[in-house]
Amino acid sequence: MPGKKSMIRFTLNGKAVEASVPSNMLLVEMIREHFGLTGTKVGCGMGECGACTVHLDGRPVNSCLILACQVDGRSVTTIEGLSPDGEPTKLQRAFVEEGAVQCGFCTPGMIMSAAALLEENPSPGEEEIREAISGNLCRCTGYVKIVKAVQRVSEKKE
């Protein structure tokens, strides 16, 4: 039924929230429209570009492929949730310092994928980094600076 709405309750960036959403609303739409968190980008809408990457229960997912009602009772972290105090994280600073941001469209999704990798493996090798960001497309940087930014942070972790 197109008009049917569901009340969902979940954790968004560490805070308990709720929303009444249509059954066909995508997670990316809810994040942007209901909660005003526009760091999560709408790219291809088919799970190919990674611009909409968020963490769902700590794992990176394409939010354009998840229905909003599927996050009921779960935890979602967006790019805004990585630095709840407003200060850039080490990874975000490394992206800037290494010149890994150009147009910036892919940056939030790229950072979310890299952050998930670093959480799981604090000292990844280059191939592991490339694999972790392989679902994120960038048309500007050629990936070299993005990989260097992730390496910069991983080298600092002991």
C-alpha cells in the first residue's frame, strides 16, 4: 500500500529517535528529509557509487538500497555522527591534509567506508584499503590521495 506509514524507532548518531515513514521510503531519503542530515549524498540510487554510505549496526551499507523501516530497532551512523562534537576526526583531517577531497561529493561515503575498515583493522595494508573503498566511486582524485589519507591515520594507530 503506497499510503501506509510505519513508526520506527532506532539510534541515529548515538541518539534514540523515531520517525513515521512510508513503507517505500529509502534510508537515504529519511536521513536527509526527516533528520536534515545532508552529508549522506544521493548518488546513483542503485548501490553502485557509494555516495550514500552509512554505518548500519557498525557496518558500511549503501543507504539507497535499504528501506527506512528496516532500521527499526537498529543503529545508524552518518558522516555527521563520526564527529558528534563538531571537531573533524583524524580520518577527516587526513583527507583534507592529503588533498583527498576535490569536489567533495564522494567524500562522506568514502570516509564512512574507510572508518569502518579502520574500526575493524587499525593497520590495514594498501590492498585492504583499496578493497574497503572499492564500492565508492570518485571521479576527481584517482584514489591515490584517498589511500594515502587512510594510510596516514592507520600509521598513527598503534
